[in-house]
Amino acid sequence: MSIIAWIILGLIAGFIASKIVNKTGEGFFLDIALGVIGAIVGGFLFSLIGHQGVTGLNLWSLFVSVIGAVVVLLIYRAVVKA
């Protein structure tokens, strides 16, 4: 997957995860960072349970990335809040 696709997927996943967790976005660049990190985390988590991780710019990858970004965002908010 190209770097542009990772950024697009990260932006969308980070934005959706921010809306799920706290109803507001975290900001453009933080949404991208959380989404890209979430895609990596989501891919790792899904591979642990025997499913495919991020496979490209498609709906399955978006789903995996959003799940991972929600996990990353919850951890981020717990650390920043503390």
C-alpha cells in the first residue's frame, strides 16, 4: 500500500474513531497519526485472532483501522488525561 493510501486510510479511520470515542475530532494531523497507528494496531490485533489485517484501501481495511484507532485513542486519552 502506498504512503498516500495509508494517509487517506489513517485520516478516515482516525476521524471516525474520534467521533466514536469523544464525539469531536482530535485535529487533522492527530487524526491521521491515530488512524495510521490504529491501522497497524488493528492489523496486529486481527492477525492474533486469525483474520486478515489491513489489505489495501477497502472497507475491510477501514473497519480494521477504525477498531485499532479506537483502541489507540482510548489509550491516548487515558495517558493524556492522567
